[in-house]
Amino acid sequence: MLKHFFLLLCLFLFSFSAAAETLRLNSGESLEGNIKKMDEKTLYIESHLTAQELKIDRADLSLIEFDSSGRSLARRLGIGFHYRPNGNEENLSVKNWLNSVDSAELIVGYSSGTQNTFSFELRYSRVFMVEGANDLFYGAGAGLISKDSKRGTAFRFYSGSEFFPLSSPNFGFSLELGVLRQQGIGDVTQGFYNAVSARYYF
């Protein structure tokens, strides 16, 4: 059931196009278009003025005005689900944005069955590029795992993309790929993993 839910979210993720923004330049001119890529020094905008993307230096900008569905995540809190298909792990995610690019996250999971498993993990993520409605990020996390009487640790490094639908910018859907190392519960294991998440930001 949950797998089908996340599949629908992923399809939903790619069904939106970028909205228009207005760029106010230091010269007093204004440009309207869709921001396609942006980093700390440069942004690229798709404008009706030309068939090619325009390159704008951030130093030449005085203001970026987003449309009414624009988002600002600084100091906002997101709550949702974090699912890792290859481990069939369903977790609760609480993500706090420290500023516009840095975030701290707590992931807690519990499952009962032949073995009762409890885990929690602290993670740090940083957005390194914004492309339209997508934030591209990388990060690292460390946590503890408990399986019955056994205790272990987990370390991960990851990168991914979080998408914010233009019609509902308070929702975030992310896809993530990374490397996970677990030790202390049986043999030491290390390998690649993937994960999908859905959160609502307050």
C-alpha cells in the first residue's frame, strides 16, 4: 500500500512546470521568466526575450520576486514519512530548516515482528543548487539501531532532490540515493540504498 502511495507521489512530482519569477537588477531593469538553475554566484533564467537561457550574475541582482506560490523554508518545520524500499523501512521524519540551505532532521523508526527493531538517526543536509521547483541536496547522518538485545550504529552519506509542487509549496517530496554502513548487529554491512520522503512544512 505504502509503495503504491509513493509511486503516485513520484508521478505527481514530475507533472508540474516552473512558474515565473521577476528579477530586479541593480540597473533598475526587470526581467521575467523561469529560473532554471541557481547557485551562490550565478543563475540561469528562461525568458520570452530569447530562445536561449540568460545568465545573470547574482552581484547584478537587487531582488528576486517569486510568484504567489513561491516558497521560503528558512526556520520552517516539516513532518512526514521517510521510506527506504530496499530495507522495507518506514520512518517518521521531522525536518527543521536552519536557514534557506541548511537543515537538520530526526528520523525515527519502529517495527515489531520476529525481532523488535527501533532506530533513530540525526541528519544534516545542505542544498547546493536550486532548479525550478527542485532543491538538489547532499548530506550525512548517524544513528543508533536496536534489535531485541543487540545495539548497533549506522552511518550514511547521500544526495538527492526535493520537489515542491507549485500549487502546494508547503509539501515536499524527495528522492535520495546514498551509501549506508551498519555495524554492531551481526556482520558489518555497507552498500548503496535509496529512499523516498514526503513532508508537510509548517
